[in-house]
Amino acid sequence: MFNKERFKEYLESLNLNNKDFIIVAGGSLLLQNVKDTTEDIDLYVNNKAFNELNRLFEIKKSNKPYPNHYVVNDNLEVVLKDNLEEIDYVLIDGYKCSTLEYEYEWKKKQNRLKDKEILKQLEKKLKNN
């Protein structure tokens, strides 16, 4: 489980260039004060970051039904993206984080039971912005 401080410490320990990844899912919601903690770290990464992580860890293709989805370790999952620029993001503390709108649309499309409560929170937050 990661709070903001531990989340940022873990990211820094990876020594990735901030322009080579975008924080998505729970981490993005954590850094944007929608959640207090997140179970793990999910990143969209370019080839450079993927190769760096693969050098440090034994990355494995995940069994999740998402294209180019990999498990780095128990704390980190990544999706290899050809073009990070196609993802809407905001800068939070120097990190690229997927926008709340992006997260809302993604979670809504997935229609997972575990996301029902966070979808309500995102709807409320987006209406207030």
C-alpha cells in the first residue's frame, strides 16, 4: 500500500526520466487527492523507460486483457505505449499524471465493480471543477 510519500519515494528509486512515463490509475488519483492510498503503481511508459525497467527487473507479460501490459514486480505494472503524447495528462509535483477526465472515462468503460465508488467520487470532483 502506498501513500503519497511512499509512492514518490518508490518512483524516484526507479531512476526513470519523468518525460518517459505517465502515472495512471490509482497513482494518478492519489497524487490528485482523490484517494489517500493506492495498492500499486501503474505507469504508461515509452520504449526508453520500458528498456530501463527491463534491465533492472525481470518484466513479464501480464495475464490482464490489456494490450502491451506487463508486470514489473509486486508493486509496479506498466503499459508500453508507442506515443505518450496521445494521453491527456496534468503535471503534479513534476510528474505527468493522467487527467481525472481520462481516469473517469477509462474506469467507466471498464465497468468493474471495484471502481463504482471511485467513479462516484470522480463524478463529484469533475462537476465541482
